[in-house]
Amino acid sequence: MKSSDCLVRLITTAAGVAVLLAFVCTPVHAQWFNYKTPGIPRTPDGKADLNAPAPRTPDGKADISGLWLTEGRYVANLAKDLKPGAVPFQPWAEALYKQRRANESKEDPTGHCIPGGVPRSDVVPYPFKILNTPGMMVILYEAVRNYREIFTDGRELPKDPNPTWMGYSIGHWDGDSMVVETAGFNNTGWIDNDGRPATDALHVTERFRRKDFGHLEIQMTIDDPKAYTKPWTVTVPYVLQPDTQLLEYICDENNKDVQHLVGK
């Protein structure tokens, strides 16, 4: 393949099926798509052994670092695995949600290149990379080239935060699960593409658990008393993506394509 050739990204889904995720024309030598991830267990044919035991850090804690991807079925409807009617809407929130569905999510902030927030950024069908550093876990999202800092140094969430799209995150270990608390959001975020609303009272709890070498799950609890009558929880599976890297994903305000979000 020459340096001017186009690249096709094939991603292994949670169901073990390779799917086309991205098709880009870019210099091949800059992407490291076929660079073997060092130090990981492999099967006799050289492929990553996704069923090998989960690794641990030198201090004995579970190691959840790596490049992870989930299926895209949760980004539209985070509550996809719940029973119909299981999301406990406040009346105004349910009315707004129905309005957004009727309008085919025309007002979706991400259509204007706004960050998706939490937990929405976790469930888009683009990979993210978890990095462990002393006192902090960092998540690098391929989608919109976004990131999160999750502080694990014992600090508390800010009492009077400046509201943001991604919120403020702190984490601690509970056995083999990394528990992440995120709050301090602005009042205009969406939980998913379908338009389940979130307010500045949103508090998201994520429990990251690596089941084995190649499989991670995140249990996500949505606690927003302004929008929902009680907290609700979903669990999303992820599959490790070895021997590849994040692509550069730039969103430039989407001025041309956003006009096509015409609703009904």
C-alpha cells in the first residue's frame, strides 16, 4: 500500500464480527494500523488472546487500560436493554423526549460539534483509549477528539463547579471495579441520540470492570432528579481493539451537514 492510499478501519464488535468503522484517505505511514501491541497474550496464530486473564498493575489493582469499543446500538438509545417504560421520566422530561423523537433529534447539540458529554461519549461506535497515570485516569475519545480526566488522588467533586459539557470526574477502586463519579454538567446535554434529557443536576456513576483480557463492561447509573423520578442503570459491553490506534476525528462546526437535520 502506498502512502497515498486510502485506509479502511475494521473493528471487532462485541459480537466478534469485523465491521467497517471508518474509511479515510490519509498517509498510511502515519497511522500505525498494523503495529503489533507489545506485551499482550496471543494465540498460536499471532492474534490477541481476548479470553486470556485480565491483567493487573504492579500494585495488584485491575488494569483497565487499553483501546476499547462498544457496538453502536447504545448511542441512539442508552436504555435499549431495559424494558419499555423503564426509564422513570419526570413529566416535563418525557414530553421533551417525545418532542425530540417526533422531530428526529433535529436540535441535537452534537450536530454542531458539541461534545457528547457523559455517558454519551462512552457509547458512540468509535474507540476510546484508557490511560492509567499516578493520581489520574485519562480517557482519550476518538469521536470529536475529546478527552476526560478522572482524578483518583482522593479529591472530592467540586462544590460549586463551572458547568461543562463533560462534567468533572473522580474515581476510586471498589475491589476490581473502578468507580467513577461525574457531575458539574451544564443544563443542555443529552443522554443519547434519541434525546433523553439531562440537566445540571445530573450525576453519573460508572463502574468499569475488566472481565478478562479482551472484555470490559461499564455499568452506568443516571441520577438526575430534575429529569427522572429515580436513578436508572444500564450495563454496556466493550471489546479490546489490539494492534491499532485512534484516528484523528475533527468536527468543524458541521455548518454544511447540519442543514440536513430537518426533522419532520
